[in-house]
Amino acid sequence: QVQLVESGGGLVQAGGSLRLSCAASGRTASVNSMGWFRQAPGKEREFVSAIRRIAGETFYADSVKGRFTMSRDNTKNTVYLQMNSLKPEDTAVYYCAALNFYGPWPQTLRQGNFRYWGQGTQVTVSS
């Protein structure tokens, strides 16, 4: 089992920045990739970004490309999501998730393939 705990959410004005963290514990060696997803009120949960745990390769949704940066610190078993130039439409609950097998991107980055999930952290961007 892998446990994931997100932190860093909050309220920020449009154009501002936030950094989310996701700390993993348990069988972290089994994790191939980590991802961030988000769910806005009344909408389905959507993919935001992913990073391969060893290689550090990243992939982003078009809606956040150039504004968000995902990184990892394997010594701390933690991944980060630096969010810059935030927009009101970025308002959502952000979830961290872990993928425990290797597969080609972006085909593998479907929610159903991520086995472990955090509890989510709220990000609110005011206009």
C-alpha cells in the first residue's frame, strides 16, 4: 500500500502562485509515476500533470502547460506542483495519485490506472 498526503492548497488572487506538495509513504518503491488531478465544482475530475519517479519525465495537460511545473524529491518521497499565473478556472480540489506500473504516455495517464489517491487539497483562485 501507498499513502499519499497533499498540502499547500489555499486561497490566492488571480495571477498569483501556490505550491502543492504530496508526501508518499508505505511501499513507495512500487510507484512508477505520480500524477496530479483536479476536480472543479460540478465537473469531472481531470488530469493535470504527471512525473516519472526515477527518470523525472513530465507531462502536462494543455490547460496548465507553461504555468504549472511538477517536480519530485525522491529523498523525501514527495512531489510538488508549482502553480503560477493562476486563473479562476484553476479553482478545484487537487488530488495526488500514484501509478504503480510502467506504460507509454499519455495513454497510460488515465485516472483508472492510478491505484493510490490522496484526500485532496482545495485551491481557490479569486478574480
